[in-house]
Amino acid sequence: MDVLDRIKEQVENNPVVIYMKGTPQMPQCGFSSRTAQALQACNIKFGYINVLEDPEIFQNLPRYADWPTFPQVYVEGELIGGCDITLELYEKGDLKPMLEKAMEKAETAAA
């Protein structure tokens, strides 16, 4: 499977997914760490892809959504942004409702 098809599948099959350096438990950069902490603080289950373990994704993800940096957070198949945007949404109180809505829609679709 082509790497862009793999990325598309991951984005579309996870209501909330973060592409990050490392894992939420062991982040490998400060931006990934802060972004994962904001997602975890919302008490929502989310998927993650460690871009350091997949060189193809690391090299091609910036082309997928025309976003050059990591981390990248996708909600309901759409890129919401990286660290700064995710933290801003969290601080304004907008992130948790956005993630809850995505999870509700995914659970309804699976039922």
C-alpha cells in the first residue's frame, strides 16, 4: 500500500489521531509531549503514530496535508494543526468538546 494511502486510512479510521515523535507515554520532543498532554487532559481515547518508527510516514506526512511539522493532530479526518493550535484550543476550552463530538460520532457509526 502506498504511504499516502496508509496515512489516509489511519486518519479516516481514527476519530482522533496524533502523528508525533515518540509515544504519549514516551514523547521524543517537547512539542509532541505538550500536544499529547493536552489530548490526554481531555480524557478521550485517541490513536497515535510514532513517526520516528516509520521513516516513510515521517518523510511523507508533511505532503499529506501540506503541514511541514510534527506533531499533527487529526479530528474526524481533518487536520486541526500542530502543537500551538492544539494548545490554544485546549486553553480556550474548545478542544475537549471537539474530541468528545468526534468520539460520539464514531461510536454512533460503529453501532
